[in-house]
Amino acid sequence: MDIRRVATRDDAFAAQALFDGPARPDATARFLAESGHHMLVAYVDGEPAGMISGVETTHPDKGTEMFVYELGVAEEYRDRGIGTALVEALGEMARECGCYGMWVLTDRDNGAAMTAYTRAGGDDPSETTMITWTFAEPDGPG
């Protein structure tokens, strides 16, 4: 397996079968133009087998962390450690970018949050939890 950073539109379009839908030229250009947006693709025998994207997010009282935006592994390559390797590679990239941590949302039952979000107009009935990786203490007051 070879993990490479997506740096060009052609790289992104070559991996689009791993996305939820086809790559859009406008969104691809914008994603690649943003310095805090990152995408890695895992190749097996020269073929895209998995991808992960991350976005650096910064808040005045915390500093910068990496949000795992999307992870996808082609069905025929699942259960081979590709997803884990991609998450680890993005984590290393996050550390190199000075991020204090990384997080992702994934499905899980959380009734209180769902009630608050739906009452505020949200209509996504999914169950969500946050998974975090801590690389260093966040920058805080003081």
C-alpha cells in the first residue's frame, strides 16, 4: 500500500470512485486551493483503494484541530487495514500542521443532542458520537 497526498485536480478525479458521488470541478478546485484542507489516497497495486479527507479548524480559545471529513475504502479492499492506515496518516499530517488533536463524528445514540438539534430545525435522525485523538493539550487561556 502506498499513501499519497492529493495535490492536483487529476489526483482527486482519479480517486472519485471512493467519494460519495462524482467529484465536482468547482468544489475540487476550492478544496485544493485551501491550505487547511487535506486529502490522502491509499493505492494498492497502483489503484486507488481508499481515501481520507480532513479540514483544519481553528477557534480562538482552542487553537487548531483536524476534523476528519470523510473516510472511504473501496469494498474489495476493506478489512485490510487501509482505513486505519489512512486515519493514522492523517493524524501524522495533523501533528505536522501543528494541530493539537483530531476528531470525527460517527453514528451513535444521543437523545439529548438529537432533541436539541431537531428542535432548532435540524432533520437528520442519525445517531452521532464524537471520537477524538489528543496529540497535545489545546492552546487555552493563560
